Amino acid sequence: AVILLALSLILVISAVSLGIYAREVEVDRLRDLAVPLVAEAQLLLAPGRDRLAREAVAEVLTNQAAAMEIRLLVLDREGVVRFDSASGDPPGENLEGRPLTAFIGAVERVLARAALSGLGRIVARPGEGENPFGDARVVFAAGGRRAAAPAVVALVAPVTAAPVLGRLLPPLLLTLAASLALASLAGYLLSRWIAAPIERVTAATGAMAEGSLDQAVPGEGGDELGRLVASFNAMSRRVAATARAQRDLLANVAHELRTPLTSVRGYSQALRDEVINDPVERQAAISLIGSEAERMGRLIGRLLDLARLESGQTRLEMGGVPAAPLLVSVRDRLRPEAERAGVHTRIDVAEGLVIWGDAERLTQVLENLATNALRATPMGGEITLGAAAKLPGARLWVKDTGAGIAPERLAGLFDRFARGDLPEGTGFGLGLAIVRELVTAHGGTVAVASELNAGTTVTVELPGGPPEPNGS
């Protein structure tokens, strides 16, 4: 529709321009035709000519006007019409014997030019008085400095520009038809070029709605459609990854709950059936049921905590946190378990260092890292809790002297249920995922460096405090 509108506008402009051009061409034609007619008009008004001679000249002028498709008038110097090629039908059409009062000024100007240069030609515009020619273009011509009876020739062009239009309109229409055909073809190809990727995206969207989430649409590129396809493919990958993560989460949760549930179900069945009669064994079974229930509670609590962190529902209470007391509190909580494992703990912190963050959540980060480090460190090993300034923020780290982590396991170390090289039963594999989310919520980053048989260092980098208010 837009292309057709543009072509229609071009056609209108072309028609108007062609009409103007045709009228100018017609005026130029009249000026050229006036030159030979001036001499013949002099013969018509020459003194001493008899009636038959004048009629012969008039017949020649009439035939020439008909052949040239113009109206020809011959006027004397007073502007009175002495010859008019018009037929006189209807009555009043022929102007012989009548003065052209509206063109007296034009007659005077063309005679003045002829007196100066030998030939005068002007495009006449009517003055006051009756204009018998309407909107037609009129060219006046006169010539001959030595003419005994100067004659003024008036050539009147037809109002229509049909001769010129007849020559130019067919190629114009042919060009327009070809342009319309090319524009229609280009419009169709353009619409298919635009619609094809959109149709593919629509089909892929329908497939995703039916459950086939892993969709990829070809046609990524730098233009708008290419960016649309790229955005859809990125969305499809994210949706598929989220679905896989959900399936993996359900599988992992089911796996983590299966062992404690089996123990709880088995011992509770034994107690109900009075299979265990010894009081000491009964008490041990009851204690195991309780510990497994607590284990399931911790798993559910950690999952809920991670879900709140990932959804952005956890609100941090930010403020200045003294680094030394923070590390000491974590070390003190870890010390009983470390002493039982025969692992030494130490602190490496700059005096007076203050960290910007949520004290409770930073404690949780360090406890999770320290707990993992303790599980990976053999008897006689050492765990270091450290903090130092890294302008404009601070850096925290937990270093152990354990067996290290294999390089191929480092990439997914912070994913849910990832245990690194720790054996089954040493945790749920959610601690590092929670660490990553908490550090990200602080605007920081977490990284791990490990060397087999040498140990592992997990480093947390945190930004500085909030920017100063504007104008302060």
C-alpha cells in the first residue's frame, strides 16, 4: 500500500510537471513557427495588392495554420485583426476587422523590438479588455525594418497539450507499469524476507508452548530481524536451561531426601512392630530418626534460602562491618569441629579494617566456605580466614591445605548440589550456591583457585560503601 501510494504521488507530480513542460514546449514551437509566417503576413498587408492576391495569401496562411495545428492572426500596427484562420463558426469566432484591445500593449512592444533588431517575438499576456483566447498561450511576432506595412502575427496555441502528451505519455505509462511491477515484486520479496523469520519464531514459540523447550531459529544477524531471532534464541536457551535446572533440582532433592526418609521409615516401622525391644537400641533408633528429620529440615531450609536469594526477595541490612570481630566469630563457631578433626585454624586480618555489607549474611558466607574447607582438610592441616582492603572495597578469603579440586570440577563448583571432590554424605552441595547468590547480592564477585595436593583458596571481593549523596 505504501509503495502504491508513493507511485501514485510520483505519477501526479510527473503529470503536473509534464503539463508545464508541454506548455513551454508549445510556446517554443510557436516562436519558431512565427519566423517564416511574418514574411507571408507582410505580403498580406502590402499596399497595392489586389483582392485575388490577398485571398491567395490568406488561403496559404489558413492551410499553414491548419497544418501547424494553431490559430493564426495577422494584425496591423493599430492592433486591428486583418486575417484570422478561425472559420467563423459559431458566429463571432472569427475576429477579422476587430481590434484586440486586450493585446494593444503587446502589439506595441513587439513592433518596438522589430524596429530595433529586425525581428520581435514575445509571449503576450492580456491587458485590459476582452481576451478572446482564454487560457491559451499567445505569441506575437513582427519583423522587417524596411517593411512598408509592418504586420504583427499572433500565433495562438491550443489549450490542450495533447501533441506533446501524445508523444511522452506512452513511455511514461510504460515506465510506470514497469515500476509498479518491480515495486510489487520487491514488496513481495521484502514481505517474505520480513515474514519468514517471524514465521519461524512463531512456529518455535508454538513448539515451546507444547513442551519442546530446546528451540533454535536460524537467521541471527545485525539487523532488526536478526536481533529478534537472536533474542528469541537466547530466551529459548534460558528457558531450556531453567527447565533443566528445575528437573535437576527435583532429582537432587529426591536423591537427598531418599536416604533419610528410608532410615526414618525403616526405624519407625521397626519401633511400631516392636522389632527393637532393647531400650538402648530403641533410644538409638529414636535419636537417628530425630537426626535424619533435622537433616531434612536443614535441606529444606537451605533450598528455601537459596530460592529467596535467586528471586531477589532477600533484603540486606547494609552497613560497616568490622573485619576482625567478623572473622573471630566465624573461627569460634568452627573451632569445636576443627579441634575434633585435628585441623588448625588461624586468622589473617588487617587491624581496623571495616567491610561494607550485611554482617549476618557475610557471616553465613564465611561459615559456608569454612565448613567446606574443614571437610576437605585432613588431620594436621590448616584453615586460614583472611580479610584485607582492596580499594575501594575489601577482599575476604578462606584458604585450606586439603587435597585440592580437580580442574574439570571448578567450572560448576558454585552450582546447586555441586560437592567438588567431597564424598557423598558430607553436605547437600548448596553452600557454595548460597555463597554465590549472597556475594552477588552485595555487588561482589567470588572466585576459586585450587591446586591438587596443595589446597584451595576461595576469594570474595566486595565493593566499597554507598556513594556520597549528590551535592554533599
